[in-house]
Amino acid sequence: MRVVLLGTAAGGGVPQWDCACGPCAKARAGELPARTQDCLAVSGDGANWWLLNASPDIRAQITTTPELAPGPGPRDTPVRGVLLTDAEVDHALGLLTLRGAPGLRVHAPATVLHALAGTRAALDRYAEWTWRQVEPEQAFPLAGGLVVTAFPISGKRPRYAAGSPVEGHWVVAYRLFDPRTGGIVLYAPCLADWPPGFDDLVAEADVVLLDGTFHAPAEMGAATGRGGGQSAMGHLPITRSLPELRRHPRVRRVYTHLNNTNPVLDPASAEHAELREAGVEVLPDGACLDV
């Protein structure tokens, strides 16, 4: 299985267009690499590729990734579809960019499909897509040989769906299994807490791509001067998840979905040094993992 980290930043990217915090200022000055919004591409055979989430930056991410280049026909694409972890705008807005490609399959939990009903109706006017409901803890195959299982991890719904009458699991983690190599990747870019049973998912994986949005609980307010709001965003800070990851040294552990205020973006920071000491990585956009 090959995994390409198309984007590694949280909503807004790095630098964020309206932010002059420390990491954003350094990214504008070329002192830190710019990052696009979190998204993965995965393949079991190198020919059939699947996107995990569809970020607003998806066009640039696809066009800069050789594995996702179109061809051999004028409108052929190796992208077969999308798996959505949740219904957040930053993870679903890129679907609109993909609107012209017929035959894509979008997999998502029932709550997410309901929240995106209006978007789905609009997209169905451009191309015929298949929308498939993901059932919790029920494995299903993807073209190219991978087997995927969704594990509910949070009930945090997006702000625009706050009044939705639909109850249930709004956020899932995906377990990607390659039967040919035995490799397992766990992708959880939105983790509100460390739920029961999550240790078992981490322990069996070869690679874990985990929510690293914030380093500390009050980070965003400290960096921007605007207090409040961070705790309601549904992201477990690194100060709480890193002790959990330390108990799994065999697993390759990578933080992704990094907010522009996060000090671990700077390799010279003490916070980044703590990750290095723990054997946990922060990788750049475009990084490739073979599992």
C-alpha cells in the first residue's frame, strides 16, 4: 500500500490567509514550509487511487502528485473516489472541484451523507456518482485491493449541522488493510478524545496518522489573542495524545491536520524536539509511505 500525504494542515492551511501568528509569519518568510489542508491519497496497486477527505486544496494537491496524473485517455483519472471521515467543510469542500469526473464513489457515515444532502444534489447534476453509506466496524473492499473499516470515534458535528435532528457517529477513523503485504494504516485526523478501544487500533497498525491540530489546550487563543472556541472544535491536543502514543513505540506515528498556530510546525521549537525524542513524526506535504 502506498500512502501520499497530499496535505497536512488543518483548516486554512499554513500560512492561513488572514493570520499573522508566529508559524504563519515564518511560512510567509520562507522559514517554514507551506502546508495545504489535510488530505490523503492511498492505493493498493498503484493504479487505483482513493482520496481520504477532499480538501479545498484538492486541485493543487492532485496536480502536484505524479501518481494522480490523468491518462492515458484525455479524461481518464486514476482517482476512483473519496472516503470522508466527517462532514466538516475543510474535508468535503473539495468534492465540488471533482464534480466533472463521472463514476466516482464516495463513502461516508450516514450522518455525513445526510449533512451533505444539498451538496450531493448539486453534484449529481454534473456527473453520476455513487454515494455509499459506511457501516461502523464493517469491512469493505476498495478497487485496487485494499480493505477498509470505519471506526466511530466522535459525535462532534460540523457547525453548519448543529441543528440537525440526525443522531449518531459524526466522525470516524479509517483502518486501511493491504491483504498482500499485511500492512495496516490508521487514519484519524479528527480525534476529540482517546475513546475506548482506540489503543487496540493503534497497537495493530504499522502506521498511525493522527490528529495533531493543536499542541496545547489554549494554544489558539494564546497565538491569536482571541480566547475561546478551541475546546469546541473537537481536537485532542498533543499534550494529551502524545503520552498515549508513547506506549506504542513499535508503530510509526505521524501527526497530521496541524493548525497554523501549532509550534510543532517549527523544527527548531522545543515542542517539535519533544516529538523527536518520542519518535513521533511531523511530515511535509507530498510525503510518501509504503506499508
